[in-house]
Amino acid sequence: MRIVICEDNALLRAGLARLLSDEGHEIVASLPDAVELQSKVAETSPELVVLDVRLPPTFTDEGVRAAMALREESPDLPILVLSQYVEERYATELIARSKGALGYLLKDRVADVAEFLDSVETVAEGGTVLDPEVVGQLLGRRSRDSQLDALTERERTVLGLMAEGKSNAAIAAQLYISAGSVEKHISQVFQKLGLAAETGGNRRVLAVLAYLGVGNDESGGAR
């Protein structure tokens, strides 16, 4: 996989490059800031961009704005955002404007190499991976929704694990149920959230958006 890394911390940038290279991925650009990010992405055509939320010169929202700009140019480009802390406003904005192929992880999560590499693959394949702490904070502030009220406790649990980017097999293993049971729960979630098979976009992503209470008016499903 061709990957662009944009991270101001030199040690973390080098560590990410080494980790991903050791897995057989090609690091086509490794940048300390977002100044040349768009031009490098246009030049190298990566299959994934990994970038920090806070980048020079102000270390506020440069990474978020860079991610938004990349999405404007290439809506389907998979982006994996790393953050030192849960930046709730930025996370909400990124998620709300995405139709999939997005990851938002705390940097501590990189320490779990296997989990991080799984997240890289999930995002690159078009999925959504959200750090459990991000999910927790967004859920703590979301408004009540009658559609979500219709979900059973188990269906909510399954949907929460979907928000963390877990596959059906991983959900089954964590809940000690069969893969078939997971599929039935997910089918019920889609039905109760009004996400028919013909709904545009990735239904898992749309369900996650509804679960987190973030907007995506173009989806036709989640709000």
C-alpha cells in the first residue's frame, strides 16, 4: 500500500514509517507539516494518508483543515487521523463530512501495534475506525434519537463496536456470540435506522454516524 505520513514529531514520524514499511507498505512521502501535503498527495497518489490533528505552525487545527482539503480534492481518499487527546469538535467535523475511509485514533493506540495495523487496513479498505474514547465522548454529548431508542441493548453494543471499526468476526469474539448472530443484530440495526440495502453510501458508516449523532445530510440516512 502507498502511504503518505504527515506528523510533526520526528520520532513518531520515523516510527510510523518504519512500522508500516516493515509490514510491506511503501511510504511515498513523510512530511513534518501540511505545507506540501496536497501537492505530495497529487504527485504520489497514495492509498492512505496518516496525519496529525495538530500541525505547525500554530498546532491547532492545521491537520483537520488539511484533511478537509484532501477530501475536497479526493472524496474517496482514505485518511487516518492521529491525535494526542480527544479533540471532540474536530472529530465531529471530520466524521460528519466523511462517507467512509476515515480513522480517528489517539496516539496511544499506536502502541498496540497489531490493533493499529488492523486499523490501517480497515481504513484503507474504506471502513471507519474511531478510538473508543472518541466514541465515548461523542456519545456523552449526543441528543436522544427515537430511532436509536428502538435499538435493543445488544444492538446498541454491536453498533458501538462497529463504530470502533471492529469486523463482524471481532464483534462475535468479543461478545461470545456467533458470527450469524452478529449479522442478525446488524441487519436489525440497519432496518431500525432506515438504512435499506439501496441506501447510498456504506451502511455501516451511515449507522455509525446516526449512532454518534453527527450530520451527513448527503447520505440520505444518518443525520
